[in-house]
Amino acid sequence: MRLKIRHVTNYDYASAGRYAIQRLRLTARANAAQSVEEWRIEAPGIDEAASYTDGFGNITHLVTQNQPLETLSIIAEGVVVTKDTGGVTGRPPEAANPASFLRSTASTEASPAIRKIARNARGNDRLSLLHSLMSVIGDHMSFDTDASHSGTSAADAFAAGFGVCQDFTHIFCAAARSLEVPARYVTGYLRLEDEAPAVAHHAWAEAFVPELGWVGFDVANGVCPTENYVRLACGLDARAAAPIVGLHRQAGEEILSVDVVVEQQQQ
């Protein structure tokens, strides 16, 4: 499937700040499930930005602003060709050993309740165990956009029984790691069947299966990623994989708006 993505992030500040720095993980890269035909980022200072690939394999740009700004717009757009691999992205080139993703963070610490439900997952091998884990978490959780916030931990979301894709993904990572299975948080894009604009990027998990490499699990939707998904970046949790992380000094209150459009194009 040939997908065109346009991801626009706008910041409006109460006053013009004196200095801004943004870390952008906004560049899609190829893996077993996708190839990138074209991609670009438009942002003030992007031409002078430091660019590097981090330890998790994310193409990263570090953009700085030294002049006053009351508004800031960042646009990422491109065309990606995808295929359904059953969620398998394989072994993309990256410095981090899969065992690095056994480490918990404050957002992905497994509570006793998460450890208990992880032990309820059943499977004859690691892949079937992970599919079972996705199912038991999905049975416990209900999707609710008002039930959590960006700082909600896996333990708190699981105890409440409600959350969004970030919470489902954090819980899966916490549960998989409690079973000694490397798991990581993935950000990207999802083409909706009705092609309606999304309000933000999407999130799902990947777990490591030695015979296959990394395999994706979208617990919020109860499926492995298909050709409707475009992978962007990964990390230990939502903050480590966030497409944009930044700081704007002396800018006062910030108003953020995000618009994501994913459209299918003719091959």
C-alpha cells in the first residue's frame, strides 16, 4: 500500500521566548514492512540542525532557535510503501541490543497486578505467548480518551482499567518485560479505514522474537500492525519515542495543536 503522510505540529506561545530547542524523531526509515519513497521535515532551523541516528535506530534532528518566536510550526511529510508482514519488522540496523529493552522506566514499571495478568498468558512458543498477552490485556482494558494523561503510568492505567493507545502500549511493555521478553514503545501513523484525519500519531508495542526479530502488537486495536501502519520511532516508553521533545525558554503558556493525515495513494 502506498501511503502519503502529512503531520503538522503547531505551537502558540503567550510571549516570544528567547531560546528554543527541539529534538525531532520525525523521519520514517525502511524495515521489513515498509520502504520510504520520499520524506522531508519543514521547521525553522532544520537546514542547520544536527542530524544523527540514536542508539535505538531513530533518525534524529536537533533544532535550535535563537530568535524570539511566538509561533512555531513543524511539518513532517512523505510517501511510504507498506506491506502486511504480520507485524514483523525484522532486525533493522540499530546499536541497541534487544536486551536493552528489558529495562523498566517509571512509565512501564510492572505492578503486581500486571505481573499476575502476564502469567495468565499462554502459548507454545514466544510468538503465541505474546499474542495471548495482547488478548488478556485487551480483555482487561477499555479505550477511553478521558481516562488518562501523558504522565499516566502503566500501573495506574491498568488499575483503572481505562486508557488510550499510550497506556495499552505501556502495559504491554511492562507485562512482556516481566516475562523476560524485550519490548519497546513504537510511535507512527495509522491509516483509518474511513480515511478520516487523525488527531495525533499512533502508538503500539514491539516485542523481540529470536526467530523473527521485532514483531509489532497494537494492543489498543487487538491486532498486529498491517499495511495501514507506518513506523516512525521507538524507545523504552512514550517519552523516549516521542516524535517531538523540546524546550522554549521564557515563552509562557503554550498551546499545542496537532494534525495528522494519512491517505492511500495509487501505486
